[in-house]
Amino acid sequence: METIANKNTATLLQLSALTQYFFPLGNFIFPALIWSLKKNDSEFIDYNGKQAINFQLSLFLYSFLLIVIAAPIFIYTLFSGMSVNVSTNEDWIVEHLSMGKITGLVLIAIIACCLVIGLKIAELFLILYASVKSNNGERYDFPLTIKFIK
């Protein structure tokens, strides 16, 4: 049975990841700070701290991979079949930029934006769900989380 103080600390630890909307890297700094200060007080707090940090690191990795995959596709779509000529008066002339190419770029951008928005919405709901579980004294494992800290 967990004490109310431990439940509240674990809940605050989970909710501190939402500081990313107010402070850059707040989703890493604040959970790590609370966890490092309170991890020796309770195994429950230690467990929740590891879960929150691992979840945030996993989301960062997934977002980075999305950018690594989407950026080359976007660049390739932009420059494939395009030729650039220099005229006699040293003006650059871009040829073969068609509406179909622009539509492809917009489609890639929309898909990437939808994936990022979906990831952020899922993150918000999972953080809130983990906070409720922590407040009830239950352990919660975030889905698709890589165990960076064991």
C-alpha cells in the first residue's frame, strides 16, 4: 500500500512531462529532476520516474526517426526530375516544377504533420492515464516504450 505522499509525488512526476508545452525540454528535465530527488523515498516513485523518462525518450526517438524518414522523401520529391539552368544574364531558371510535384510535396507534409499530431495526442492521453493510475497507487507501463533506464 502506497502512502498518499508517494501517490501524489508519482502523479506529479507523470504530469511534469506536460511542461514541454511551456518550457523547451521540460518533458525531460522536470520528470528527471523529481525522480532524482525522490527515487530513494519509495520504490513506487522510482518505478514511475523510470516509466515517465523512458516514455519521453522513446517518443523523442520515434519523432527523430519520423524526421529522418520524411525529410529525404520530401527532398527527393522536391528535386527529382528538376533541372536548373543559368541563363546568359546569370538568372537561375528552375524547370519541371509541376503541379503534380507540388501536390506530392503537400501530401508528404500532410502525412508527416498528421503523424506528429497523432503522436502528440496519444502522448497527452497516455500521460493523463498514467497520472490517474499513479494517483490510484497502480503501476502503469506505457505502450511501445523502450527501457532505456531499467
